[in-house]
Amino acid sequence: MAACTLCRGGGVAEAPAAVFVRGPAAEAPAPSRPGVQPRPPVRRRAGHGASEHQRLLDETPEGLIAEILAALEGEAERMEAEQPGAVSPVREMLQEIGVGRSPFEFQAAAWGFAAGFAANVALAKYAQMQTGAPMSQFAVPLIVGGLVAGAACAAIGWGLAKLRER
């Protein structure tokens, strides 16, 4: 990077932008502190992790590996067996309603949320302008009201998307 003529010549300029401060050099020794020894940098060889992993696998008894695999397979079977019977009431309701069956539902809900939040922001700004109060007094009601209005309008948008499908 080139320095300006004043900096190269060692001159001093009036403007702060002309002050050149050299950063730390790459070869600069670490600052010395009493009692602290510098640590050498960690250098890893290529393939070091793979060889360590292979060595660990070679040292592990075959019986232990077979026992771990059997336990994992048993856990997977247990989870598959529990899944159909362990449907929560909320999941049942969502399956009955049919949430998320079409891509348009998500888009309509997102646009509904955006419209509701924007309408709340406009209403809060209007109320702030009419009262003459600082906007800082309207920040929390703006966010909470925006989330509530956005959620309500998202539900309306989702419902309209469901009606449009039928």
C-alpha cells in the first residue's frame, strides 16, 4: 500500500488522515512478560487426524464395537416403534387441518405477517405523531403489537390460502 508523500518523507500533516502508523510486523517478537514462556505454534501434518482415528479403531476391541452397534440399532428400532403411537395432540390437530401441504400457504402466511407488522408500525407512528411523544416510548408497544398483528394477519393469510386451494 502506498503512503502519501508527507508520510514517506517523515513530514507531519495537519489532517489526521495523513498520519501513518506502521502496524506490527510479522517477524516481530511477542511482547515479553515475566514468567511467561512463548509456546511454539501448533503444526499439524496432513492426514494426522485420519491416522489417529485408524489407530484408535485398531486398538478398540471388536466385542466393544459390536456391542455399541447393537445398542445403536436397538435404539433406532425403539424410536421407530414409538413414533407412530406417540403423536401429540398438537401434531394431530395440524395433520387434520393440513398445515404445510402446499407451498402457497407459507408464502401467504409470510405476506400476511409482513402486512400486519407494517400496519402496526404505521398505526404506532401515527399515534406517536398525534401525541408528540418521543418514539422511544412507542418502541416496546410497536414490537409487541407488530408481532401480535403479524401473527393474526399470518393466520388470515394462511386461511385464505387454504380457501383458495379448495
